[in-house]
Amino acid sequence: MLLPHDRPDEPKRPRTSRRALTASAAGAALVLSGCGGGSGAGHDTTVTLGFVNGAHTDFHTCLQGAVELAAENEGVKLFTANSQQDAAKELENIGKMVSWKVDALIVQPVDIDALPGDIARARSAGTPVFLTSVVPKDTSDILGAVVVDLERAGRLDAEWIDKDANGKPAEVGVVAGAPGAASDLLVSGFTAALPDNAEVVAEGPGMFDPVRARDVAATMIREHPGLDYAFVANEEMAFAVRNAFDAAGAKGVRIVTVNGTDKGLAAIRSGRLSATVTNSPLVNGTMAVRNTLALLAGKEAARIDSVPLVLVTKNNLDQAPQYCP
């Protein structure tokens, strides 16, 4: 089944945890996991799906764990690949999946601007594409999607700042992720919803890398010691930003972010973070597999479905959904 030049990791099968679910680490190589019956794609009636992940952040790792678990529970064969935040690598991964004649592709995009080319490549081979998290404006060429309203996620964080600042002038810093797709939507939603009394005085790309985010934050607080708030595009970076601010004596800067991980919720409980918007990859990945299979079979399912978002603060920690398998 695997091409001679590919060297996949060993298949990672879901294990039972305290929540009866587990995360599976995402490798850069292509792997086959969550197998149903039969000997290989194209040789039996088992549905075969491909999942092309976009990166290796906590979100992406948990998303892959959710997709793998849902595929196993549904008796589906699953190939996985990781594009490592590289749009060219994403197109290459899609080409490999198509060559293996998967029944459908689930893609967590790297760059929404690159999606038309990705979708066209799959469609030219007759392979339907189902997207997670984001969609292009024109959805006529895709099988379906599970969408995270990232602009709304950013807006919810901005609305928290609006209430917290209560009309007082406020300086705001933005630590974005990698340019394209998720980060751009998050940041645009956040900045558009800030009140007039809150001014973005600094912005830099953390590239979804805690080390890079820490450096961006260190420069930001050095150049803007009066900073009041920071919006950070995910919790992994937010922890590094918090450390950089604290090291600079700026413990009073309030940080808002996105994800809703166990660590993130604990940081809100302790006061290290002020707010987060939940974006559960467990919900996202489970919905993606189930909706893909339903749409392939011609069964009733929403083509464009939405992952629920919750703004979490100290006041409603119990409302956060489970984040990771």
C-alpha cells in the first residue's frame, strides 16, 4: 500500500485514558492508522480516508487524535500526513493521498489562499475534500466542512477586553500565529471588534512557536512598557508570552487567547491568563469524520457545520468542553 520511498511511522492506535479517549502524536511522515477489516485501500469495501494536518501544535495533535479515534470507531481506514505549516507540502501530501485512491480527504488547511489549488488537485482525480476549521468563500467544490468561526473567536476576546477596560484608554499587543488561514481570521476578528478606547500598539507573528512568541513578547513589552492587554493566537504561545511579560516585571498585562486546553483552563483559574475561547479539536475531528462518512453515503448531514465556541473566564470554567481525546 505504501510507496517504496515513503517511510511511515508505526501506526498509533487509540488507547483508553481517564476520559476513555486518547491523543495520538502527529508525525511528519505518512502513516496508516485506525484500520477496519480488509487488506488495503481499493481491495475491499472498507472506506478509506486521508487526513492532511496543518502543523504540530497542541491543537493539531489533538485534532489528529480525534480523527484517528473517530475513524477507528467507525471502522474506517485512515492515512495521515502533516504539512508542517507549509502550503507546498500540503499540496504534495494531497497528491500522495490522491494517488492512493482514498475515498475522501479531510484537510486542516495551512493557508486558505492555497486551498483552491489543493481542492482542484483532489477534484481532478475525483477525490472529495472535507475541510476542518476554515472554508473558502466558494464552498461549491468541497464535500463539506466543520467550521470554527475564528473571526468570532477573536471577537469574543475583544469583547472581554471592552468590558474589562470599561471605557478607559488601553494599550493592546497582538501576538499572531503563522500568516494565513487560522491566524489571519483570528486577528482580524479581534482587531475589528476592539472598542475605540483600546489601541493596538504592537503586533508580531509568533508562528505558533512558543520560543518565537516569547521573543516577540519580550520586544513588545520593552518597547511598550505601558501595555495593558495582549491577544495571543493560541495558548501554547500565551504561556510563553506570560513568562516574557513576567520576566520584564509586567505581571499586570492581561492575556486573552484561544483553545481551552486543560493547561489553559488551569492558567485562567490561577490568574495567569484572563480569558480563552474554546476551540475543541475533539469536537472538530469527531464531527469531521462522521459528517464526511454521512455525506459520502448520501445520508442527511450538514455540509457546513460549526464547532460551538465558549468564552471562558474564572466565572464559567465548568462550561468549557473537553479539548483533547
